[in-house]
Amino acid sequence: MVSRRTVLMALVACAVLPAALAAQSSKPCMIMGVVQDASRTPLSGVTIEAVSDVTGDQPHVISTDSEGKFQLTDLPSGTYTITASIPEYRTFKREGVYLAPGMNASMIFVLAQERTRD
């Protein structure tokens, strides 16, 4: 026969475990980095967009600063497609970027100039 204490401990574990797992998966993530051109010159004003591959929520969007740096903060964990775009340069896309709970990822994007047509 199972004691009352064993049943009580099992009930407490069932109540606490989901809350602990939810707290762990809700730790925000961050993607930071720099965008450069082919000569390694920082590019300012580049639009960086992170879109969750799973939820399809609104994209997280930011622009690079005068040093070509960016930080996307408070991202939920999951898998993302990251896009860097600016006029006169080819858009750079990185798919399948996985962020574990609380993870900070660092990236460098090198954008090539669009070829002009004569």
C-alpha cells in the first residue's frame, strides 16, 4: 500500500516540475553581431530581422549602429531565420539559428554589393 506521504510528494513534484521547466524555457535570448562589406568596413543602417521558424510571430527588427553593430534582445528560445538587408547590397539570410533558453549568439554578416547593370 502507498503511504500518504508518498502520494503527497508525488503531487508536489507534479506541480513544481512544469513550473520549473517553464521558467527555464522562458529565459530570454540575445543575438548580437556586426555587419561589414566585402572590404570589412562596418555598415551602418543595415536592417537586421529575426523571425521565429516555429511561431511565426512578428519579426524582431533592429538597425546596425555607426560601427555596424547590432543587438536583438529579449528573444524567446527557438529556431530563427536572421536576415540582414540594406539598399545597394545583396540581402544575407541565415536560416536555422537555434537559441537555447538564455543563450547569447554572436554573428558576423558580410554583405556583397549589388552589381550594376550597364
